[in-house]
Amino acid sequence: MTKDSRNSAELTIDDYDRAERERIRHLLRSPAYVRADQDLHFLERDELRHARLQLEYLKPELALREHGVESVIVVFGGTRIVAAERARERIASLRAELDADPGSERLLRDLAIAERVLAKSRYYDIAREFGRLVSERCKEMAPCELYIMTGGGPGIMEAGNRGAYDAGRESIGLNIELPLEQVPNPYITPDLCFQFRYFALRKLHFMKRAKALVAFPGGYGTFDELFDALCLVQTKKMPPIPIVLVGEGFWKRAFDVEFLAAEGVIAPDDVHLFSYAETALEIWDRIAGWHRIPPPMATMEDSER
């Protein structure tokens, strides 16, 4: 077929003269010509927030469905509560700095805080043991389909994912884009490690499949997620779930629920929306008792002997 006999719709860039070809290349490089679903600058526009919200819901939702994740235990806690060895390294570093600058009030303050963090490192161990315990129990019992889900960052969240990793079971991390970069901890299952832009969508995914919430000592982020869950249960926007606060001494000082009830700002029954625990086994017993999860067969046989 000759050039003249081809339909005009079959023209290619080579059929145009040099000036026309350059104009076509300019058009192909134009931002306006980028397909909408591939145009990141377009998707960043304020008017596209609704589309970003939908995408941020769907990406983790579809991945969780594909992995058969229907029920999770959400674990929250402070990013600064690290494993004991890291806490000791921090203390040693601060003491070395103090040797060079013994009068520094900042270093003295930071050292006192670091020593308090070391005292709380036991919570890292409890969270890790709890993640392992849940994962092992659910591997032993076919009806138990609970997965550990955390905020994906360091500290207590790392410990929860690490326990599941120790047991050879998948776990989930929902990280969030923050001004101060927070990388995901290395113990999350890669296919179940997500990054969020919007706190609202992250909160939705925490609560949508939650069969229990476990809150370890932490700061504003931990309080945010804990009170969000308490409010949803209190207002009956979601079914009641076991909410377990680990470390009664910490929580009773940080959150005086009896005071709130006495002041009349919450109902008397609202003080019973959660319980306390001190060990990984106590946390599991609260959750298993609530959901009537039977003990492992080996435990049942031991109790019958």
C-alpha cells in the first residue's frame, strides 16, 4: 500500500514534515497530554481530594481481602518505647555527652527521660510476646483468624509486628506520612505494609476489622486512637470490642476515668468500656474470653490430667 492510498487515520509522525513533527513532539511532552490516571500533578490538586480518599480506601482494602484478612487485633503504643538494648545505648550516649558537658541542663533532662524509657522497655517485651502469642495460637486453632495490625512504626508497634514475625505469621502495618519521616518497621509483612496520607482513612482501616484493641503506654498518637475507639463503642457506631489497656499504673495516672464519671461528663457505665492487663497472657485471656475462643488442644489436655 502506498502512502497516498492509506487512510488518513493511519498517518504516523513520520508522515509529517519536519516542522509538523516537532510540533507533535511538543504536544506529546505537554502536561495536558498526560493521561489523567497517570498525572501525579493533577491527582495532587485540591479538587481531587475525593479521588485520593477513595484510592486510599481501596488500595489496602483490596489487598487485605486478597490475603483473606477479616479480623485483626489492633496494637497501639509509644514510638519512643524501644527494646531495652536500644534504650541502654541511648543512655550510654547521653552519659558520654554529659562527661564532656557536665553542666548541661538539656542533657540532664534527656538522660532522666531516657532512664524512664528504659524502665518502660518491658512493655516492648510484652507487646512482642503478645504478637507472638496471638500468632501462634491462631496457627494452632483453625477457627482463629486474628492478625496483628499496628501503626507500622517503631517502638511498641515494631514489637507487635516483631512478635508475629517471630511466630512466622503475617502481620499488618498502617504507616502514615508525617512531617518527621517515619519509616515502617522491618517486621511487617511486605504485601501488608501500607502508607497513608489521611488519618481518617487510616483510622477507618484500623477499626473496620478490629476484634480487639490493645493500648500500651504512649503519647498523643496512642491517645488519639484509643479515644477514637472508645467514642465509637460508646456511641454505638461500632459493635463493642475488648479494649485492653496495658499497664494499669500508667493508665490510671494518665487517664482518670473515675474522675470523668464523678464529674458527670461520661456515664457511670462508660468506666467499663475497657479493662487492664499486665502481661501478654492476661491480654490474650481478656480477648479470648470475650470472643469465647477455646484454649489450644494441648492446654485443654493438660487441664484434664
